[in-house]
Amino acid sequence: MSLRDLPAVDALADALAPTGLPRALLLETARRAVDGARERLLAGEAADAAALARAEADGLARLRPHRVINATGVLLHTNLGRAPLHPDAAAAAAVAATGYSALEMDLSSGRRGGRGAYVRELAAQLTGAEAALVVNNNAGALFLTLAALAGGGRVVVSRGELIEIGGSFRLPELMAATGARLVEVGTTNRTRLGDYAAVADRAAVLLKVHPSNYRIEGFTDEVGYGELAALAAEHGVPLVADIGSGLLDERAPWLAGPPPAWLTGEPAARQTLAAGAGVVLFSGDKLLGGPQAGIVAGSAHLVGTLARHPAARALRCDGPTLAALAVTLELYAAGRGAEVPFWSMAGLPYDALATRAAAVLAAAGLDGLGGDVVAGESLPGAGSVPGTSLPSPAIVVSGDADAMWHALLAGPVPVVARRREGRLEVDLRTVAPDDDEAVAAALRSACR
């Protein structure tokens, strides 16, 4: 290509129309491609403006929101949107998003009402709390709690709980942003009641944080919620328990039979409040299985203090989120929590999954030709129940795992599998049965 062969921006944008991107983006993409090609040609290099434009437009198109099939076996996959909503919750969100709703109107009086009042009542009832508050996510709940209750004072936390989670979110940095002063006690692996007691008389808040994405094992000690609550009461300061994952009740009464073994040790909102915590903070997604939100449940006095803080308005949820969360909480209140997609996926029997996996493998034409079904494991994900797994069969395919993995992503409906020990693995625990045929077709194409 020479300078005289450079295409007109409008014509190049027209050629990119099949990507479905807005005209404004196509024009800007075409303009950058022509300018980039011109610079290369002037530098004596080869350049193809059309190829540059197509590559950039294709990249932009891939950035658009896409439905994907999660075949990783990670039930709460942070990169893939965490918890899928129950269909009724998704429908409620759609109704709230496509029309008007009584978001801040009391229909009994006709006057302005409190946002999310019904959801707050549900959350309080399900956790045994006096009151509850809902904000945009659990990090927001922690920010608001420390800003409102610490008032720039000292917040005492174990060194073993100074967490960093996905996206480089670090507890000390969030705490500093609220104006609170961090007081570390104990060591990474051992913190005793006496460590808290030594500084409790100068504390504004005692904070206990569930280390949601790691587990310390071996020579360890930590202080339970009951002991910390008694110490906090003795010194007249609140105990704030950030339990993270959103388990409502350790008994999991919405499931048939006893709670699954993999839940052992996961803190639950109801029991943490019963142990004496002033407020507990947890996610509306994750183990709860609703939309992204942060829920604060606890004493009416402390929750009221949070609700009156100026930051509460900045962190509030919108109407569709509250609508979806209301339906999700109603499922638990009605004893139907097992219908929440997270719990229904977690409860799928191993043998039924193995039968599906064998059928997908055969439909993909890989049975005996580099494919097999082997014993594997699924993960709760998103920092929930760290260190635990659920037995699950996995479809494994030998060959170039990286090439096949990328080929699955390039399909019309991207399939996200996992790579382990040089093999491609597909776990159907996180795949809807209606998508099995699509997975088989994607494997057939990617593994040719």
C-alpha cells in the first residue's frame, strides 16, 4: 500500500459496518487506522489501513457485553459475573428497569418513602437482626460502616485478616480512605483475645474480617465472634463482623437434609449476630445468589447510624438491583432457597453430571479420540468457602490446551473452559443443560 492507496475514512467505516458497532465508533476506528497506516508508510514500513481497522473493530466488538457459557466449574466466577440470578429475580429487575416503580414512594400514604424498605425488612427477618441496610456492594458496606462508626478513630483488626482481594482491593487502604486509623493486633497466624484486650480501651471499633479468598492452616489461633463481642461490650464499642460471602444461616434450612460438608467453618449472618456482633456485613451475590449488593444487618441503633451518614446516599442501590434482591430474599423466606441457581448448581449429583459429560463428549466426536471424562472438582468461587471444593466429573481433551481454550472463546457464544496440567477441561456443573449441545458443538469446532 502507498500513501495514494489509503482509503477514505467514510468508506473504511462503511466496510466495518458488519461488526454492529455504532457509526461514531467505526468512524473513529477508521480514522485511527488511516492515521496509523500513514505514519508507518512515511517511516518506510508496510501498512494496511483496512487490516488495522478490522483488527481494532473486532477487538471493540469483543469488549461488548456478551453472554458466555461458564464451563470452568467455578460457580461464582468473578470475571463472568459471579452468581447467575433466579429467573424470577431477573424478571423483576427487567420490570423495574423498563418502567416506573415505587422506588422511593410509600403507596399506602402516597408520600415519599425509604428506598429499599421492603428489602431491608426481609434481610432483617432472615438474619434475626433488628434492622438492615442495603448498599451497592460489600466493600461499600465496609466503607460506610467504618466511616460512620469509627469517626476517624481506631479500628482494631487481626494481622491475619488484613486481606487483599481481586482488583488489588486492600483492607488497610479502604480503611485509610474512611479516615479511620488501623490498629493491627496479633500475628499473621496467631491472634489471641489478649491482643485485642490490650488496645480495646482506646478503640472505636473492633473489626473481624473473614479471609474470604485464602485459608491459614497449621499453627494458628483466632478469636471467635462470641469472645470478641463480650470484649467489645465490656469496652462499650461495636463489634463489626465482615463475613463476606453471604451465607444467611449455617444450618442451610433451605436445603434438604444437613448442610453440605463443604460449608463447614463458613461464617453465617444469623449465627454471627446471635454471638453478639453489633453488625454483620455480607454480599448480596456470592452464596446468597442475588445481584451485586452489600447488606448490613444488626442493631437498630448502629444500622440507623449508618443510614444517616452522608456516604449512604453515594453507595445506595438502584431500582433493578433492589427488585432482584427482593425476589432472591423472598425465595429464602419461602423456604425455596434451593432454587437459587448457586444452590441448585452446587447440589447437582455427581452421577447425573457424569452422564451429561459422556453425552457431550460423544456429541463432540471426541469419545476415544483424545477426550475422556475423569474425576475432578468444582469450586464455590469469588472468595467463598476458601480451600474447599465439590467433587465433579470433568471432560478432558488432550492436545494444545491453550489453542483450544482460545478457540472456544472465539465462538459465537464463547465457552470459557479451564486449563490444568497442560489439558483442556470442561466442567458441566456450571453449564445449563440447555447449553450442552452448544458446548459439544464448540468442542467439535475447537478440537478439530
